[in-house]
Amino acid sequence: MGKIQVSSALKILFKKENEETIWKSLQRFDEPTYLHQVTEKVNGTVMVYNDLPIILKEKRAHKELRAHFHVPIFLETFDDLSSTQDQILSTLKYLENHPISNHLEVETYTWDVLPETLKVDMSQSIIRELNWLKEKLL
């Protein structure tokens, strides 16, 4: 395997008590630059929605959604949303005993379209991502 790409996506976990605030938080990620496909596992089948606005328009009950929106890997949660950081940690744990590649590439290309509350200086954000990953590898 040539390389392992390290990135984190939006994970949206719905509960009755947080449903309204989740929709408000998720709305902040609706931007037109990139397609943000959304997936949902229903009865063992993965349903795919072409872009985030489809989900935002429907606003129907879900258990868990995942949206292809690269978020900083050092963030586990933000507002009422989560990230797939747990999958990164699980993969790093797997790599401890299965060294299939020593080339890790961090990919977060949505810096410019992140909600304002998640934006900080780009160079500082990149440094923070790389430092977070290096710390997890030690």
C-alpha cells in the first residue's frame, strides 16, 4: 500500500433532545464549493445522498449520518456535531500491529469553507493537525 490518507468527516448522531440544535449546527456546513455526499446505514444498506442540502431540506428523523466534509482531525466534537476522529484512532491502533505503510498523508482541503467558529490561521491549523497526529503515533 502506497500511503494511508488521514482525514476526518462529519458524523451526525441524532437524539430526540438535540435534534433541533443538530440541524442548526449542520446548516453551517452547507456551502456550494464542494459536493458533500451524506451516507446513512439503514437495515445494513448504505443510503447515499448526493449533497448536504438534500438532507437539510428533508430534515427527517435519522439515527446517524456521515457527511463528506473534511474537518480538522484534531477535533472530536464541535457544537452538537461529531467527527470521525474515532476511526482515525482505530486505524492507528490497527497499524501498530499491522505496519502496512509508513506513509501517512493528512488531507483537509476545506479550510476556506469551514464555518467561521472553526476557522483559525491556516498555517496554525495545519501545524495543529500534524502535531496531533504525531502525538497519537508516539
